[in-house]
Amino acid sequence: MSNLLEGLRVIDLSQWLPGPAAGQMLADLGASVVKVEPPAGDPMRRLGPQDPDGVSAWYKLVNAGKTVLRLDLKSEEGKDRFAELLAAADVLLESYRPGTLNKLGFGAERRQALRPDLIHCALSGFGQTGPLAKRGGHDINYLALGGGLIASGTAERPVAAFPPVADHASALQAVSAILAALFRRTRSGQGASLDISLTETVLAWQAIPMTSALRGEAPQREGDVLNGGAAFYRIYRCADGGFVSLGAIEPKFWANFCSAVGRESWIVRQGEAPPQNGLIEEVSTLFASRPRSHWETLLNEVDCCFQALLTPEEVLAHPQVQARGQVNVSGAEGGAPLVEIGFGGWVNGQPPARRTPLQEAAPAEVLAQWWRVELQ
């Protein structure tokens, strides 16, 4: 996993979560990622639990595997150093408001002059154009505009998901676009300018519900098969306050579940039109009659798409998670734990590699390393 993009040089100008998460994925795949921050640092350094060194654990987690250097891009010296870095880079990832790079003196013409085949990825809330291009926002706002909230939650009100969906999904979208642009560059030598929007990342998932809506069948919260309206695809509360999930969409899985819990009469009711309120109430009553551990003992080995909702501690201890080697728990400075979760995939039979700790460097150090990589 760690050498698929070996030799690729990435400048990450982004802050907070979406851009840094995208940069980290590129680093996980083997790229050399340099995170350029203003003299005061990325404001995410102060968001979340603080370690004794005054830096947020959250910031460390999402930027591990990168090299950080601080430059004042409003100063002439900072601009000169950044120009040197840009001339050596393959990818520039940034999450400024549209127009900011132009104001700093690194618009499209300057970037083209410094590195003609540069892949520039601008990650923003609403995109580089349109009436909302320069409006501020966060995950919940992009989900709202992109259609990702209205049909999620309880019948009484929409509910936002956690961790933030648009932030993480747009990081994946940015990486996908960057890799596609790099693939084209290997054949044509051409760079690319990528405009990735958090809102449009969410909107891209809405073709099915929007088509349904325009046909007079708009999804209703807890009213459709996949959002709580079907007894066979729903989250249930147990007697001890724990929760379990049932995803028995296929008839064979539903039949297996019904047989396992001694309710064969429910099998023929799977086809009832949603919302299946009567059947949902009966299944809810059943699950509420026993603690979560009872249902795990009964159903974990039944082929019915059942899974208990686990606490973070239970996830970390789960045999499947441990067997895949994606998670590593270590002690940070002062003894506070850090849960590093690596890239979600194996390559050539190997689990994701451990990330190197966040480290800071000077521009000259980065350039020396980059040119050595190029000359190998």
C-alpha cells in the first residue's frame, strides 16, 4: 500500500478535515505529502482534545504521514519558497475560498508557468462558480443543500450523521479525481484543474431519490425500505438499551431470521408496503424483550444480515477488526491514547502500513528530499 504512489509529490494547502483527509490518503498510498500551513498553523491544531504539547490529537491523526512546513504566503519570502515547491510538485491540493490563490499571486497562469503538468485540485464547499461559491459552510450545510439530510432520521425530524459524511466523502472524491488526472498525465503529459465541491459530492448520490420524488414518490423518513420503513431493514433497541441492526433485504435472509427467532408467520409479510408499521412494532417488541447479548448469541451465526451496534471500545476489540490490521492504538504524549486507523484496503495481501508521526521541516529540506526522489 505504501509504495503505490512512490515518487509522487503533493502540496497540501488545505485545513480542517476534507482536504487533509484527502492528502493523507495520498500519503497512505505512497506519495510524499507536504502540508503547507500559515505561521500560526492549521486552526485544527486547536480543535478537539489537546495533548500536553498543545496540539490537538484530532489534528495529529488526520495529518500523520505528512511533512508540515510553515510559510507566510502573504510575504515575498514565503511566496518565493512556495514557488520553488510548486515547481517541483506533481499535485497541489487546496481548500481556500474561490479566488484566494489568485490574490496570493498563484493563479492559473502562474501555476502553469511554474509547473505546466501540475494537477491542481480545489476542494470547496459549493464549487468554484455559482451564486454560493464564496459562502462559508460546514458538513451539515453541504448535506442539507445536496439532498443528503431530508430523508434521513426519524419520522419527526432529520438527523445528521456522524462522523461528517460530506467531509469524508469529498476527500474520497478528490483523491479519485486526482488519480484519474495523474493517469491521463502519464499518457498525454497534460496537467489538470479539478473543482471538487462537498455539496456536489453529496448531490451525486441523489439520482435515485430525486427521480423517485419527481415521479411523485419522494422518500419519506422512516417511510421507505432503506431509511427505516421496512421491518427487515432497521435498527432496533434491546432490553438493556443496546441496539442491533437487521439488514435482511433478500427473502432468504428474512426467512432465516424469522425462523431463528421462532416467528415463521412473519416470513410472508416481508412484502407488505412500507412503512410496515404493524410489523415493525412486532419486531421491535421482540427485540425489546431481551438484552443485546441474547440476540448476538442467537443470531450472530445465522445467515440473516444481523449485526449489533458496537461501542468504539467493542469495535477495536472485535476479532474481524483485529484480523484485518487496519487499527493501531498507541499512547500519545502524556499517556493519552491515539487510535490510528489506516487506509481502508489491502494490497498484494498486505494490510495498510503504519503512518509516520507528523513532522515539521523547512522548505529546503523538502526540496532536497523531492529532488533526490526524482533522480533515483
